[in-house]
Amino acid sequence: MKKPILLPFILLSTFLIAQSAKPTVAILDFEGQGVSASEVQTLTERMRTEIGNTNAIRLIERKAVEKIMAEQGFQQSGCTNDECASEVGQLLGVQFMVSGSIGKMGDAYTIDAKMFSVETGETVRSKNATHKGDISGLLNEMQIMAWEITGLDAPANLKLKRAGSEATRTVAVMDFEARGITPQEAQTLTDRFTTALSSTKKVVMVERGTMVDVLEEQGFEGGGCASDECAAEVGAMLGVEYMISGAIGKLGDTYTIDAKMFSVATGAAESMKSITYSGKVDGLIVEIESLAWDILGLDPPKSIRRKLQQGSPNYANMGPKPKSKAGALVRSMVIPGFGQLYSGKTKTAVGVLLLEAGMIGLAAKSSGDYASSQTEYETQLANYQGATDPGEIAGYKIIVEQKRADMTDANNQLALFSGIAAGLWAINTIHAFLTGPELASNELNKPYRLAYNPIKKQAQLSWEFSL
Amino acid sequence: MIKFLKLLFLTGIFLLSSCTEELPLEEGVFDNPLDEDEVSYETPALTFFPFINDVSLGGSFIVSVFILGVEDLGGSYVKFSYDKNQIEYLNDGVGDLFDDASQSPICLVEVDQNTGIVTINTSFLGSDSTHVDGTGSIVDITFRALSTGTSSLTFDVNSELVTPSDGSIEIKGFGEGVVNAL
């Protein structure tokens, strides 16, 4: 069965293999079940390409495999059992063979692969994967399988691609360098930056833990990997397309943030952003959230823009809102006296509230009197209308007129007390407004102010600035 | 600010006006047809009580024929008409005008169902001095509603009131009855 022409080739192969300590592997075209032969061949080829990238094995070229098989009278598609594969492996002089199958079940595709020893026939490793969706998604699965079948972890970019196929970019963020602030503050801000990047849903992020592991493997402790070259190297190891690095500095009360996103493959800067900010360090949070969107070339969402418009002092100062005349007015409109209470005029507030409550109480009593008089009026009127005796008619008539007079009195009192209550309410609201807090603190914070000067008896526009 | 004060003023006015009750009308409240101070006609007069009768279809109701403010009444001839297509006569009874009289009167009620005319004759026998005064009913008549609608009970102006000596008493007013069959 073996032909003499094979001998030189086998000898050459054996010689070359002996030159390397890496195991030699050949991959047979996978068996297709419900998938076309050309698709299976394309997918297997993707695995061959990727397995070469692992740098962990020596892969025998497809052409060599095909040549051996042709000489032995096999079609690749016909060599599906382990005996055939083992025989081909022996002829190729490789240590391991990889074979497998790709099947389709409903909308799902399955991949089963195994690596076995040519010498012993023992299965060294077997892997399987399931993919739902378009068949093109199997390309990524075959790449991952190439790593896993050789006993290696697949690169992060392949895993990320599997996790979020819609994301266009894979990004890792290096901890921002701290200059004038504590490393903890820098780390906190970097974390916020990373969270904001994730919230854009336009990138796939590498977890901080994964990156720390890589840095530690490379012997970098916190902040040790500050150069672009180092960052690019880490990015390559993580398998991401882009790295983001930067620095946060402090000069007096002013903070500066510089961030750069660059391509791991080319080292070219994709985007560079700088921010200068004055205020409390808390305000940096909003700035860095905005930066995360800016660096991707995206407009920040409304919530962030609003915070930026409010300004850092407002954002940093999340205490109670300053009191205002309008606040006093609204409170007094809702409950009389509350505007005065809000303005700190407790006695006036209590007085107004009691007076208002008294008037409302008297109005309510008048309303009750009216209602009882009305009931009596209607009863006596019915008696009058049903009476046939002239004496009774006259008697009922007097009572009806009396009850009507009672109703009129009660109604007049109701109008009087409710009128007083309404007037009091109106006066209370105006009073609350006029005697409300003089100036809101946000107005005091303004650098310019238009106000009446009682000493000079004129309106003045003043301007303040710090020296 | 001015806009706000206007709004405040309007709100106050609204509150003020919303806190008063609507009093019942004074005019037309006292509408008892037997109230001589309120009726539009002078006495002596003939009237129906009640003057408005609301009744459901097929239901019965009692109408009293009243003489108001009469003095020295010895006998009467009272005639009134009704809508025979809407109501029908059922029965009658002597009213209370004669309760205080020294003897019971003769009371004859004739009802012509074909024309819808009721004729009432009252008189005292044996004594020329028996008489009654004041206001009261001479007869209570029960009717039944035959069809829905509104109709009236109308006195004949030729009705007569007389003294025990057969002297004529002028009837100065006639009330009208209304029947609402629903």
C-alpha cells in the first residue's frame, strides 16, 4: 500500500519535526452534518489558520495532508474514522491529529473536535461548542476552538467578540496616572471612566481584573506600566483593539485630565482629549463621565450634560437648596403660615395658621347651620303644602319663613367667614413672599448682582472677583 | 409679579364665591290653594285640593272640592268638568265642611262619565237656620288615571252657593285643578 515515493518526504518531515520541541499536529477536514462541504472546509481552514497563531504547535499544512491522502487513495471527506486518521497521521509523521464534526440542529450549530495521539490512539483533548445564529458566527467559534483544543485560553478579543457581537471595538483602560492626587482617587476616577465607557454600549470592555492579571504576569505592579509601548504590549496580550491610558493632575485648585485612545495594532492615537477643571475633586466625576463619551466621539447623554451645565460647585454641593421668596410663597399658598415658618418667622406662622383655621372653622359651622335650617325649611314647607286647616296653614307658613331667615343668616355668616379666610389666605401668601428670605445663596454666589443701595439710595450693579 | 397677583386675586374671588349657598326663591313658595292670603282670587271661592295631582298610569287619587271663606252657607250647587279620556270617576265621600253642623246635610253627587261632568248638590233638611262657615271640603272624589298626559279640572261658573234662606252667595273665585298622569 505504501509507495516508495513517500519515503523521502517522510524522512524530511521527521527531520524537520526533530528540530523543534513543539508537538506536531495535522488537522483533517471536519465532517459536515447538515452543513455544506464548502462551508465545512472554510471553517476547518479557519481553525488551521488560528491554531498556527497559538505558536504552541507545529501544524502540518493542508496541502501536505491532501497529498498524502491522495497518494493513499483517500478523499479527506472519506477519512472520518479514527483508524483512517491515525493511519494518515502515521504517514505524515505527526504526533497528534485533530478531527471533528460540524452539525446543525434547528437554528443551532454544534462543533465537536478532538485531538488524539497518533502513536497510542488516545484522545488527548476534546472540545465542543454550540452557536446560535448565522453560520458565519462559527468562524469565531472555530478560532476559539483552535486555542482550546491545544490546551490554551482563547484571546480576550475572541471571547469578547463571542460575548458582544454588536460592539465594534474592544477596549482596555489602564489606570490613569496620578499626578498630585492620590492613587486611590485616580483609581476611583478610572473606574468611573470605565463604567461610563461601558454605558456607551459602543465598546466591549476588558474587565479590570483580567488586565491586572496580565500586568502582574508581566511583572508590573501598580503604575509600573506607564509608557505607550507597555500599554500596547498589554493590549496585545489582552487581544483588544484599543487601549486607553491617561493621567490626572492637580495644579492648585485646578485639575487636568489627559486621556488617549490608541490602536494596539498600529500604535496610532485614535483619540486624544484633555480637560481642565476647577473645583472640588467630586466634580471630576462628571467631567470624567463626559470624557468617556467624548473620547469615543460620542455626545454625552442629557443627564451628564445637565450636570455639566449646573456646574461643579452645584454638583459637589448636594446639600439643602437655598431658601427663596418663591419657596415661601408656594408653601403659604398650600398651607397658610408655612411660608412664614419656612422663612423662620415661627410666631407669625402660628398666628396665621390659627387665624386661618379659626375662620375656616367658623365658616364650616355656618355651613352646618345652613344645612340644618334648610332641612327644617323643606320639612315645614311640605307640611304647609299638605295642610288643609287654615290655622295649620298659617302656623306652618310662619315656621317656613323663620327657617328661611335662619338660612339667610347662616349663608351670610358663611360668606363672611369664608371671605375673611380667603382674604387672610391671600394676605398670608403675599406676606410670605414679601418677608421671605432676602436673597437666595445662589444669587449671592453670582459674581454680578443688581441691587438697591439704601445708603446711596440708588440701584447698583456690582461685580465681585477674587484676588 | 403682577400676573401672579392677578391670579391670586381671582383665586380669592373664586374661593369667596364658592363658599356661599344658593337660597331658595321667595316668590311662589307658598302655593297652598287653601291659603287665603296667598291665592290670587278673593273669597268665597271654590277650589280643588291638592291643585296638582301627580299620578301614575292606572293609579287612583283623591281630589277634594273646597269652599273657601264662606259664611252662612246653607246649600250648594257645584259643577265641574274633567277629561273623561284621561281619568275616570271611582267613588266619592262627604267632606269635612259640615262636620260642625247641627245636622248632617244631604249630599248628592252625579257623575256623567260620557261628558266628564260632576254635579254636587248639598243642602240641609228641616231647618232653615242650619248653616256652616269658614273653609272646608264639601266632597272628596276618587279618580283613576286612564292614559298619560296632563288635563285640568275646571269649575262651571254657574255653580251656586246659597244661605239657609236660599239667598245667593256670590262666588268670587274659582281655582283650577291639574292632573299629571305619568
